[in-house]
Amino acid sequence: MKKTLLDHVLDWSGRIVLTAILGFVLLPFVVVAIASFNDGAILSFPPKAWSLRWYANIFEYRDFGEGLVNSLKVAGLGATIALIAGAGFAYVLDRYDFALKGVLNGVLMSPLIIPNFTIGLGLLILSAAAALPRSLWLVVTVHVIIVLPFVVRSVYVSLRNFERRYEQAAESLGGTPGHVLLTITLPLLLPGLVSGALFAAILSFNEFTASLFVVNQSTQTLPVAMYNYVREYADPTLAAVSVLYVLVVAGALLLVHKIFRLEKVLNVE
């Protein structure tokens, strides 16, 4: 069917609006990226002279390295625990009907509407009342609570798009429930599991407000280390860290999208 003049106008208008929105969203990042190449210690835009000295300073500042290691530990442990628990909850919500199903779903999704600093403060109060140390496991617990809804939702969407006939065919051929789960269900749910784990790891790695309440000097994550740095210094080092932060996260998302097609996993095709 041949497009009319109105169709072409609407098509190009949509493209222009989309480009304008993307430009508006990316503009702050572009400004920060350019400012990170300042030669002087005073942040200015545009730079009067260009230098990579602040990128080198990232690797010389000890708290950034320790914070990165802690963030990777917390993100890895948190994403793994959230993936196991979230996949289990999603499976139960999709496959079974029970009296408190709506309540369970509401509890699992509640971290989406409860401010993160409230979750962090609440865990801090509970840990203090129970005389628990502010260890790395306390930070992991806070992060699991925050990222769990995203894992549950990702796996649940995959389950809703799942063809049950494959499981039924395997069962009719004599497959045991455990064998069907390992050879049919989990492989077909792999994109949802991977995307859920990815989102959990990224959100955990970027989490700041809740972490601020439960970390100490030895367990501080990279976002907390960045916050502490900006309280003491005003040089462009933090701009350089931010650029690397965005590039690494964007690269991880593009890689997973290339492999698993996230629009299909999230049912937004």
C-alpha cells in the first residue's frame, strides 16, 4: 500500500521528535564526557586544554579500586541470589493458584514503590536491633530486596510467553518433572533468566541511596566511594568515572541485546 503525504509527514515528525528526545537525554552525558578531559583541576566547560590525567587519577585513588571490588562482589552475589529466588517466585506465580497469590505478588513488587533509602534505613535499624555487623552480607541483602522485583518480572514475562506444549510433549515421552525442568523449561527460559540477572547486576552495581545506610569504610561500594570523593574534591575525576561507568553499562546491555534480543524477552516487539 502506497504511503500518502500525511503518512510521510507523520513518519518524519516521529523521527524528529524521537531524535530530539534522545538528544535531550544524552546532552548531560555529552557535557560531562567533554568536561572529563579538562587539563586543569577546576571543572570547566568547554575545556581550555585537553588531558587524560583525570582518567589516570581513577586508578590511583585507592577507594575507587576497593569500591569497585566491593560493587562487583555485591552485584554478583545479589544478582545470583535474586535470580534463584526471583525465578522460583515467578514460576510459582505463573503455574499455581492459591489464596494469597495477590498478596505475594504485591509484596514482591513493593520495592518498586518504596524509596530505596527507606529500605536501607529499615535494614540498618533491624540489623542494629539484632546486633548484626554492617558486613558485606548486609549490603547484599539490601540489594537483593531492591532488585528482586525486576528478576521476578523478567522471568514471569518469559513464562507467560512460554509454550507449555513442549513440556507436555516431553512428559508424554516419559520425561520426569526434574528432567523436563532441566532439559526443556530452563533452556527455553534462558533469555528471561539472563536478562533478569543482567538487570539485577546493573541495578545493584549502580545502587547508592540504600547502600549509603548500610556500608562502612571496608564495605563501601563504588557509588558510595564516588559520593565521598565529590564531598572532598571538585576536580574532573568524577566526570571521568561517570563516563567509564556509562560506557561499561551500555556495552554490557548492547552485548546481551545482541545475543538474546531484549525486546523479545521483555515482550515489547
